[in-house]
Amino acid sequence: FGVFSSVTTRRILPTVMILGGWSGAIDFYNSVEQLYGLPEIELPLTPFELTAPILGLLLVFRSDRSFDRFSLGSEYSWEITNLF
């Protein structure tokens, strides 16, 4: 199958597998922490709250630039087809 044998899939598969395994381990830990009296794992929200506006602006500007490129390419393709 094309998706499973592509270069991109082979390149990112180890990273995806590691992240999936790590997520599964954290989920397993959270399911047994109360049974054995283990400490609870928590992440502070401050880093996420501080970086969210910056990431939002980055996505907006990236989307805006891609739309500008698409619009310019569309104009050029109309000019080419109008010549014929």
C-alpha cells in the first residue's frame, strides 16, 4: 500500500511509535496510581497558556501567506488559460 511504504511514513514511524508507547505508559500509570498510592502526575498549565497566543498568530500568518500564494497561482493560471 502506498501510504505504509512511503518515505514520509518510514521517517516518522519511529517517533509516532515512541510517542504512542509513552502515552500508553502514562495512561497505564494514571489507571493504577490510586490502587497503589503512587503520586499523581500533573502538568502546569502556565507554559501552555503562554505559548497558545504565539502559536495562534503563527498559524494565522502561515495560513494567510499560503492563501496569498494560492491566489497568485490562481491568477497566473487564469492568465495562461486566457491566452489560448
